[in-house]
Amino acid sequence: MYSHIADKLAHGGIIILDGGTGTDIQRRGVPMNGGTWCAEANLTHPQVVREVHADYIAAGADVIIANTFATSPLLFNALGRDDDMIKIDRAAVAIARDAALGHMVAVAGSFSTMRPVLAGSDRTSKQREWPERQARSLFRRKAENLASCGVDLIMMEMMRDTDYSVWASEAALATGLPVWIGISAERHDGGRLTGFGREDQPLEDVIRALTALKPAMISIMHSSPNDTDEAIDILRRHWSGPIGAYPESGYFKMPEWTFVDIIPPEELVARARSWRRKGAVAFGGCCGLGPEHIAALNAAFAS
């Protein structure tokens, strides 16, 4: 199904992505796990996960992203659950593929470098690091499993540094599948943009390292709409290929998303139009944004 996406891009079309799958699962009443956030829902509430995908398809998404973000190989390794990651990802992709059956929709596998998150916050616990060789092995296992499950492309999400994000992206690219890299930024004291949760990593350094990998697309995602414009400007200095934008809205306090100050759909469309003028060709939403946001983007941009 990726050929349909590639054809739209080649002919100047706009790609509509889905919204925040994990947070929409939570919004529908599924309990979030204190260690693995939304990952367990693929096994405990598969019908709800399917309904989330189906609603994004009905809203006009060209790409739905399987609920595999939270099954990070680093997180599951830290929990001693390496094999559970494989099992949960297989279930997640099967659910997404079932929802997409009969629709011109591509199914992506989400791939993150999520590590244990401090309870009640959105900050990563930095007590655990992985040697490069071990991390690469864990990333390779995740990538190869997603490929064997039959995803059409791999979405690297919340890439934010020049070490783990690069190693994970290289593992995804090694599968031969199309890879879209999503970079997450946040603003720190002094107004500088860095990788999300990596205040030691200037955003420009992260972008420079990831653009060198030459993926099929690079997006600014899970970033505040207020920071996305500048992040796209920095990206454009280093990247001439396709650009996507899918921001988050609200606040995370592990293990739940707080749905406050969510950007209204019409404002998201207005922001997306400005990102379109900067060259973006794919639009969607991340955490906190739901089917109503995707429907509004589809109405504004679908071709």
C-alpha cells in the first residue's frame, strides 16, 4: 500500500496522518499501565485499539500508525520483557491491518527509543544507559519484527538525539522498508530548541545527524505547535526532501495524558497551512489530538 503514498507524494499530493493513537485509547477509558503506558492495550483491549484506527481512517487518514510506540526495545529490555515486545507488536500490527482492510490506507509501525519514564512526569529516567552494541542489537530486533509483521513503512517517532535515535533509525533503514523519521523538539531556558528530553542535544545537531541517513521523509512531531515553525525552519536548512508535521497538545504525567489546552481543530488547520507554506506535505496529530483534528485536516488538504 505504500506505493499509493509514494504516488501521491510524487504528484504533489498531501498525506494525511492519523492522530494520537495512545492518547485516544486512553480517552476511550482504557487504563494506562504505569510502566508501559498504552502498550498493554493491544492485548487487553484489542477492539478499542481497532476502533481508534477505524475512526482515523473514517476521518480521512492516508496512514495509520500501529500502537507500537510504547513497545520500545529499551523500555522492554529495562523491564526484562524483551519477548513481550515481540508478541505485543505482532498483535498491534494485526489489529491495524485488520482495521485498514478494504481501504487505501498504509499501515506504519511506530518505533521509539522510549525509556522508563518517571511517574507523574514526562521525563525519562536517566539511571540506565545501554552500550551502543547492545542498543543496536535491541533496535535491530524491533525493526526486523515490525517488518516481518507486514507494516508498509516504519515511523521513527520522538527521535531526539544523536546516539540512540541514529542507531534505531539505522536499524529501521536496514529492513529495506520506507522509513519516516519524526523528530521531537522542546524549548529550554534562553529560547533554544533541543531534542525532547535531551537538553544536552541542540536540535540542529539532532537534525544534522538524522538527515544524513536520507530517509523517505522527516517530520517534526510530538512538539508544541508553538515550536514547530522554528523546528521546520531548522530542518529546511539541512533537508530538501519531504517534510511532515504532527504536533502534540496537552501534558503527560506518566502514565496518563492530561487533556488540557488542546489546540482546536480549526487552529491546527491554520497552523498546518503555515507549515505547508514552509514546504510540509504530510499533516496529522500526535498525543492529545483526535479524529476531529484529522477530519479537519482532511477537509482542508485532501486531494
